[in-house]
Amino acid sequence: MAKQEDIFKNVVSHAKEYGFIFPSSEVYDGLSAVYDYAQNGVELKKNIREYWWKAMVQMNDNIVGLDAAILMHPTTWKASGHVDAFNDPLIDNKDSKKRYRADVLIEDYAEKLNQKAIKEIEKARVRFGDAFNEAEFVATNARVVEYKAKEREILERMARSLGNDDLADVKALIEELEIACPESGSRNWTEVKQFNLMFGTKLGASADSAMDLYLRPETAQGIFVNFLNVQKSGRMKVPFGIAQTGKAFRNEIVARQFIFRMREFEQMEMQFFVRPGEEMKHYEFWKEARLKWHLSLGLGRENYRFHDHEKLAHYANAAADIEFNFPFGFKELEGIHSRTDFDLKAHEQYSGRKLQYFDPELNENYVPYVVETSVGLDRMFLAVFATSLKEETLEDGSTRTVLKLPAVLAPTKAAVLPLVKKDGLPEIAHQIIADLKWDFNVAYDEKDAVGRRYRRQDALGTPFCITVDHQTVEDQTVTIRHRDTMKQDRVKIADLKSIIESEVSMRNWLMKM
Ligand code: ATP
């Protein structure tokens, strides 16, 4: 089995064993691509959401929040284009009976070419050492030029065919590239068909009067239809933003990658309303700002890359993804889209109401343009969790599993451990907790030897362990152990709050942006 697969399996089982994520309704054998966040997962998820909210809403004078309902008037989805165009091209393999997204099969093929080019570049880097000029090599090496050209040609053709709704050509491309089903190895494919990803539901009791609704497939439309309400009641001036976090639902065709692709998931979106013609400036600004936010978590610059879209959605005039190096390769984590005035204009047209802004500086009315940043909360969770999970070999040759979560996001900030269950030590530990819990999530653990308790907290990602021993009774000091370095310091109980605060405060982490 490939090492990557092992790592990913380990992530999924660690998430379950330590109470982060369970399959939904597991007693009934679960529900495909739906998951529940358990006692530790819910804390980590909440902290990621809060980290985003603080950076986007609290720290920006011109961005405000919103919490729109999941159910919306059905015409919303007609106007937004989702009823007609929120489709994925699907294809079935007749031998394995497995269903795939045709575009993903082609993209995976193209990515293999990209990986071959990267391999050549890396080999050359080793061969030429300091004298290596990557740009020149990429432009002149025959193999790299060929791989790159082929990759581009494939992606451009796919974008063209999908754009023209020419599904026969998408199938032809799969056949020409001789793409085989990963499961059966056969190339016995059905035709490519479009499949709408929205979940339908009904509003109302009686069958005749019931209204067909959809569970929202994105949170963005709740922001668009409220644009003027917020602008007027908040006396907002363009440029300004509306931010929202909340559930979205998509009946994904292929959902096999744990919480990467779920059927019910959470988005954190911000729509920034700008003057028409100024959107590219804001688009570039938000691309950089969002990358900086990700980097502030310290998961490593090499794990992120931009991917500029060739295949633009029906509403966009520019779009890029921030891709993250997940255990199964680089994939989309966040999208930044310049959505033009498509959505607001469409809602004007379908509702018959004006959704325009009077710009006092220009002395004119217009429909603002929109730049959107949209990140999946669950994908953020997976990025943070998978990258933080490490197996370490220690100096004495033993190993430990440690979840090196950014301390600001850790579910529990400190565990307080009495060395023994007697001599008044548990009482002191409880007193410490009673004080710290006003400011932080803290846990108590008295079971097992202290070394094993440290390991358990390492696996949960707790940044600090505070041990109460007999000396504590004498001088009001404790040992504080740091998760990542395992270094232990003797400190005064009275100093614990400020020590923890300095490592977990959102302020300190966000200041790194
Ligand atoms: P993909 O190409 O991976 O299907 P998308 O381009 O359709 O994603 P967007 O519509 O741009 O995604 O949604 C914004 C963000 O929402 C994505 O960057 C991703 O983080 C998250 N997201 C989208 N679909 C899912 C899903 N099924 N499960 C979890 N997160 C999702």
C-alpha cells in the first residue's frame, strides 16, 4: 500500500479513536459522506471558525457578519444558475459499476503529467546543485516542455468541451487518453451525463400546496439577497463585505475522501462589494490576504499553492484556488472568485426589485461587483489535523504520536495532572482548573502513570500539561510541560494564566499575518 494511503488511514482512525470525528449515525452503519464532530472535533472546528471570523469580521471595519437561513425561496436558485447549471459531469464504468466525475478523471491524468515534470525538475536540481536555474530548465528541457504542453492542452480542451456542454467530447478525451477505471482497470465507459448536485425538499403540509425547495448548495446566495438590507441598515459604503459561516449541501457524485468531500458541510464565505471596474484590484488583494491568513497557522509555506482557473464558472471573470497539500495530494482548500455583478443582476431580474447602491462620491447608482472568498471549514479541519499528526522517534528510541495543532486551535489548552491521587494533590489540581477554566478549555486527568497521561494529551493536541506534585504543596509551583518540545519548566501557579495566554491567544497568532 502506498505510504500516502497509510497516512490518510491513520488520520481517519486517529480522528475516531480520540473523539474528533465519527461517521454519521454509525449504529446504522453510517451515511455515505456525512460525518459528526465529536467532543474534541467540535472544539477544534469552533476554534477554526472563530479564527476566521476574527480575521475577517472583527479585524475589518468594513466587513460585517450575517447568518442567513439554510432554506431560501426557490427562485433564488433559478436566478443564481444552480437549477440549470450546478451540474457535475458523471461517467460510469460498466465493469466495476463505479461512478466517477469525468472532469476529475481527466484532471487526475493531467496532474500525473505535472508530477512527471516536477520529478524531472527535482532530478535536475540535484544534478546541477547551486548552478541550477529552474526557470531556464522548465523553458528549455524537452521532456518538461512536452509534459507541460500536454497537460495544458488536455485541461484546455476539457474546459472548452465542458463550457460548450459538449459531453461527447469529454468522453472522447477520456478514451483518447486511455484512462482506465482505477477499480476494474477497464476502459468500458458509459456516456458522460450531467447530474445536478442540489438536494430537493418540500415546504408545507399538504401535497398540492407543498413548495419545492432546495437545501442551499452554497451560503453565498443568502448574502446576495440580503445585500441591500445590510448596506442600508448598516450604512455601509462600497467597498464593504458581508461574511457568513454555515452549512451547505451537495449531492456529490463521488465522495470518498473523508471530510474533504462531504454531502453536508460548512462554508466560511465573504462577499466583498466593490465599484465596477475595480474588482481586479480587490481580487488580487484578497488572494494575498487569504493566503497570509492560512500561513499564519504555521503549517508550512510549501503546503500551499495557487491554482488559477482556466475553466471559469458561469458567474466569474477571474478565479483562483488556494490548494493545500492534503494526504492525497494538492487539492482545493479555498476559492477566491471575482463574481462580477452576475448574482445581484440576476436577483434584480428575477425579483423585479432594484439591488443597487448609490455611490455618494460618484453621485451615481450601480450594481456593485463582487469578490468572494470561500473556504470549507471541514477542509480546513482536515488540512490542520492531517498536517499536525506526527509519529516521532524520541532520543531513547521510543516513539510517540503527537498532534501538533497550532496551539490557538487546540481543543484543550492545558491538562492538569496530579502526580498521585492522594496527599491533597487532586484538590490543588481542581483549584487550578477552577481558575483557568474562566479563560481556557482545560482538562483534568488522574488515571495511569504521568508518562502515559502526557502521551494521551500529546495525541489530543493539548499544548500544555501541568503537573501538581508534592513540592506544589510546599511552594505553590507546578511543572509545565510543552507538547512539542516536551520541555518542562517549574513555574508559579499564579503565572500559569499568562504563560498559556501568550501561546494560545488569537491576537498573537493573527499578528503574524
Ligand atoms: P470542488 O472543485 O472540490 O468540488 P468547488 O470548486 O465546487 O470544490 P466551491 O463551490 O468553490 O467548491 O466552494 C468553496 C469551498 O467550499 C471549497 O473551496 C471547499 O473548501 C468547500 N467545499 C466545496 N464542496 C465541498 C464538499 N463537498 N465537502 C466539503 N467542503 C466542500
